[in-house]
Amino acid sequence: MRVVLADLKGQNGVVSKDTIAGGYGSRFRGISWTTRVVERMRKLYRNLPSIQLGYLAAIFAQAGHEVYVTDNKWIPGDLALVLTSIVDFRHEIQWAEEARRRYGMQVGFFGTFATHVPEVLAGHGDFIIKGEPEHAALRLARGEILKGPIVSSTIQDLDSLPFPRWDLVYRRRFGHEVIHSLFSMRSVFPLLSSRSCPEFCTYCPHRITAVYRARSPQNVLEEIEQICRQYGRVFLVFRDPLFTEERDRSMAIAEGIIRKNLPVRFECETRLDSLDKELVDLLYRAGLRALTFGVESVDPNTLKRVGRRPIPPEHQKDIISYCSKKGIMTVGFYVIGFLTDTIESIQATIDYSIDLNSTMALFKILTPYPGTPLRKRMESLITETDLEKFDGYTPTFKHPNLTHEQLLFMLTTAYSRFYIRPSWGWNYLGLPNCFARWVQRWDAYAQRRQREIEMAYFTSQEPKASS
Ligand code: SF4
């Protein structure tokens, strides 16, 4: 059988799919000059193949089928599987319908969007896979014909899966995920050493499709060895939402990389409270060069209301500054527009992001994704009817304290305040700190200018006194 796997290039703005926003994907569109600069940087850095396609390619190839991967073109075949996203599903539907019309192929949809919003895709393909797609792929590879919505059971033993087949996945200029890989000219590969997350953040789509499971360190190391054998020096991006959830397991992976002298550098995402200096040291020796983590809000009460365990600020600062000293890039994620947020609380979160001084910061607007517990609570507040607008950067609900325009203004302000600081560019480029006093003065000037812009905006919003 000829199998076509479609991970379509998103349209309009920087579209990321696969495991971004728990698989719903995001679309980043510059709404001010600072956000446009960040958009360009993200285009440069974010250019990775889909880990899900890597697994599906391996399953079909192992069963003796021919596998083709496309990001745009229609390729003739017997079966096509289309990775879906909330931000670009119309384009994905259009592609699926054309594939059926041109070649009479069986077409199925998979991914988080297909799992939690299958009704939108119904009638546009032959079947819709609900759940992680590997079990359904195993059935298809055995020759089963699937029809309508089908539940793909969760694979409990992740070690039983074959390793992703990157040689079969279209090499879409295998990305430059972070600056380290750009300078060291390493090919970049995604890797999943665990799936889902055992935490309870009610806004998070990472945990809604299946329960947390982890691969054994031996199995992960075998995959890394295989990638190194095929591609030499590589940069790995662990796509696990919580790479260091099990300390012993992440230590065993790091120790294995060191012991086997594998030529890798890597990035991982985790919670900062699952890191300590000893673990950071070990991960660094194994090749850790970039760390991403959620901070979300400075206010512990806001976090508790959305089921997120707050992390003491001193610990966050300590780990971030320790990583910076070691040369590990740090990227913090923040959410603007929690239901308890006010202008002042958002300003405090932006101030906190600057105080934490991570290498980069990404701010998003609270998005009630389908299938999350938060979505159920917010149902009556949702104003947006176009699902593609649930992109992480568009206001989609009536906020108790802020208008849509104010939310967008605060999003722009967050990017401006964080990135316009001369000290940010100075540190990012690693320039000498003998000019620290001058840079601090420029910082103070830039912050003053930004505050004037904010004041002018909020003054213009105040109701005019009647004459
Ligand atoms: S820690 Fe919370 S936000 Fe992060 S992946 Fe887990 S559930 Fe999601």
C-alpha cells in the first residue's frame, strides 16, 4: 500500500502544529513591530519535522508499505493521513477533499483537533482518529479499513513503538531550533521520551488526550544512538511537556548520553521546581543548551485557581540565573488574561518576566481550548465562533475585567517591554558587560518611554468628563 502522510505548511503567519499547544497548534501574527521581529525569529528557529509523522512513517514502513510525506503537494496513493490543527483546519480539509477527488484515496484525520473536535471534520474524509494515532495506524497497516470516527487506544508501553523514521520524513530543511544549532550546524530532531503530563493545569491541552507515560531510559538512549549513527552531531528537541518529571529517569538518560559519549546537544521543557543545580549540572554535561518552562503568572492565587502549583519565585530566579551562567538558553512562557487578571496584575507579570531575565519570553492570551476543564467553565463567556482564531494570540472570550482591545494592547506591551530593553539584546548577543552602567541607563530610558505609551493609551480609554 502507498501511504501519504500530510503535515501541511500552515498559512498566514507563523503556524506551528504537531505538539504545540498540546497539538492544537498556534498561529503567531505580528501585531506590532516588536511582535513582528519575534515572529521572524520564530520562523528562523522553529522549523522541525512532525514527531507524530515520524512515528506513523515507522509503523507503515515496518509493515512493508511505501511511505510518502508531504507538506503541500498532492501525491497519489491508497491512503492519506492528515495531521490536523485548530489554527489551519480549513486548509487541511481542503487538502483532504482534493486528495480524495484526484486519486480516490482513503483519507483520515488525526491529531488533537481531530480527537476533540471531530464534528468539524466529519464528512470531509473517510475516518477520524480520536486519541494518539499509533494504534489506529497499526490497524491500518494490517489492512483494516476504517470508517467514521474511531477510537485509537492509548499505547501504554511506549517502548514497544518503533523509532521515528526520519529518513522517510520529508527533510524540510531540518530546522534550526535554537541559536546553538545554528552556529554548530547540527541537524535538529524532535524526540518524545514521555507523553502527556500528570499535572492538573485546567487550561492545558497537553494532558487531555491520554495519561502520562514514560519510555525507559534504555529505549530513549537506543533511539539517540540510532539518530547519531545516521546523522552525526545532532541537536535534539525533547517534546515532552515535563522532561524531568521523573528525576531518576532523566538522570539515567543524561548519564547514558555521557557514558556513551553521544555527540548531542539538546533542549527540553519542564517545570522549574523539578530542577535543582545538581540535575542542571548533569543535564548540561549531557548536552542541555536550551530550557523552556511555564511561568504563566506572577500571582500564586491566579495560578491556584487554574489548578497550577505555584513555584517559589526565589527558586525560579535561582535556576534561571544558574542556567544563564552555564550558557543554557532559557525561555519562559506567560499567559495574559486569566479570568482574575487586571491591567495591574498583567503589568506585574510582565515586570516579573523582566526580573526573571530569561533569554527569551513568550506571551500568549488565555485560550479556552476544546476538551480542557477550563473550556467547560468558560463556555458562557466565549465570544469567538471561528475556531481558527483559537490560535493563542487572539482574544476569544469576554474577560470580566478587560476588553479584547486591552488584552491585545497588553500582549503587545509584554513583547515590547521584554524585548525593547537594550540589556536584552546585549545579553542575547553575549556582549561584554564592561558597559553595564550605560546599558542600564538605556534600559531605564526604554522602560520610561514604554510606560509613557501605556499611560497615554489608558488615559485615552478613560471616559471623558462631561463639560
Ligand atoms: S505542567 Fe501544567 S501547563 Fe505544563 S504541561 Fe503539565 S498540565 Fe500542562
